[in-house]
Amino acid sequence: MKAKEWISDLRVYEPGKPIEEVARELGFDDIAAIVKVASNENELGPSPLAIEAMQEAIPEMHRYPDGGAFYLKRKLAEKIDVDPGQLLFGCGSNELIVFLCHVFLGQGTNLIMGAEAFAVYFLAAALYEGEAIRVPMPEHVHDLDAMLAAITPETRLVAICNPNNPTGTVVSKEAIDRFIERLPDHVVAIFDEAYFEVMPEEMKPNVLKHIRAGKENIIVLRTFSKAYGLAGLRIGYAIGHPDLIALLNKVRQPFNVNAMAQAGAMAALDDVPHIVETREMVFQGLEFFERELPKLGIETVPSGANFILVKTGSGREVFQELQKRKVIVRPMDPYGLPDYIRITIGTPSQNQTMLDALKEVMG
Ligand SMILES: Cc1ncc(COP(=O)(O)O)c(C=O)c1O
């Protein structure tokens, strides 16, 4: 076999273990007692309307999906006030990140990202031999001026996760407007807004206004995995100029978004009460941890997302100790943050279990 070296040298993304496997390894028989707050999922579950729509869709599963996601595109376009031609769906927003790297990166080119930003950008760039340039993040926040300054003639993409995963930090609207004004034409800026729907209103960016005004080299990514509670369906979307969307569409496989995902997402868009309830759960949970953790001497990083980065000292050890107490979080050493863990905001009772376990571990 003679694989491309840059593929055989790749380090594979390590997802968390299935909850059943953790339970088996630790000898727990009651899976329901495990609190898994490791993947920034919605602990309220999927929208009830989405569940109903998916159940109704089952008898049609012998059919291929609508490859153009016609109805979903039309519905979403109306909801966010863009044209259907400005939208593209992916198998999760992860697939759209891969499309962007596929279209824009190759040997001798680079992608600029935050040093503590979502690892998939780095991995997807490597798939296409692109170099990922990681720009330091003072106070864990993307430094947009430094990212602009890092741009070279070889730069093709700049990725800004807002809020960022795993830090939860948000960049200001003013910083974004200044950045977009100064962005060179040869670079596409990706604004990854995976957590947009759970952000406090005053923090929400307005990148769409630039896209509606016809800006060609910026793109927004969003997902149904987080606030909508549909991570298992794998569906996300890109919003951009029709020419940029048309380019990305060239590398898309015809049936990349399955029919169940389209049915669930369509219904979830209508479920406003589910989003409202989710937002309330997240705001209340963030407040809880921001109030309680400092009492244990644990620092928290201000978050605009459905998770919080907390400084426990030796994140890996704390993760292991918490796991023994049936609580699963994410240690942050892979992100160069060995003293931190990331906790997804859960229901009030999950949050309390989490806090009690942490008290024991840290005590
Ligand atoms: C910043 C960010 N972008 C993109 C994703 C990918 O989401 P999905 O592929 O589930 O849409 C995530 C998921 O954790 C994320 O945190």
C-alpha cells in the first residue's frame, strides 16, 4: 500500500467513549445514573415536534433523501431572511468544514485558527495538506487583530468559532465588524456559530448582515446538534454568498444529508418553546456554576455557550475521578489546557450531581 503520507501521518480525532462502555468498564449497572456532560449536547433531548416528525417519516425510509433539501432550505431561508441559494446543508457542520478545506486548501496554503479553537479545523486542514496556523488567544478569546496580522499571501481560510469550543468565549460585534472590513479578498473567513441559538441575546453576532449585503468571502456555519438537540442526526448548514455556496456544493455527495435528518430539522425549526426552554436551562446552569465553583476555589471562563471551561488543576485526573463518581466531562489536555475540564450545562439535577462530585474530588 502506498497511501498519501499526509494521510497516513494524521492523528485521528478521539471521541469520548459510549456511555455503555464507560459503565461496563467501571462496573456500574445503572446507565441512567450516569451524568454524561462531555459533548455539549442538549440534555433536554430533541424537540418533541422533531421526534413526532421523525416517527412519521419512518415508512418512507426506502426512498433516497431529497438531495437538494428543497423544503428545508426554503423554510430555513425564510426563517433567517436569506435566499435558499445562500444555504448548504452538511452531515453535521463538521462536513461543511471539510468542504471548505477541500475547496480552498492544498499544499503550500494555510488556514488560520485560534490556538485553543475547535480541533476539527486543524484536522480538516491536514486532510488537504493545508497548514494550520494557530494564533494565541489572550484570556482564551480569539484575537481578531492578531489573526488578521497572521494572514499571508498563502492564507485561504480564517476560522473564528464564536462562541469558541472548548473555551466558550465570545468575540465582540465591534471586533467582528472591524475584522470583516479589513479582511483581504483572497481569504474566506468562517464564522462558526454552532452555539448561536443558546447565546444570550446581547452577545449574538450579526455576521448575516454582511452576507445579506452581498459580502462574498465570509461564511457562517450553524448546526442542529446543539440547541436543537439533534446531534445524532448529523445535520448542520452554511450561510454565504451564492457563488461561495455553489463552490462548496461541487464537493458535496448527492445524498449527504439523510431523510430522517431533514424531517427532524424541519420540525425542530418550528419548535420555539423547545429552544426557549433550552436557553433557560443553559442560562440557569451557567449562573449556577459561575456562582458555586468559585466557592470551591475553582476559576471559570466566561461562557456564551452551553458549556463552561473550568480550571481544576490536572484536568485528566479530575476527569478520571469524576468518572468513578458516574460523571463524565471532557479533560482539556488535547487543547493544550491540561489544568482544565469542560462541563456541558445539563438539567438542574445533573448540574447539582456534577457539583457534588466535583466537591468530593476537589475536597
Ligand atoms: C465550534 C464547533 N463547530 C462545529 C461543531 C460540529 O458540530 P456538528 O458537526 O455536530 O454540526 C462543534 C461541535 O462540537 C463545535 O463545537
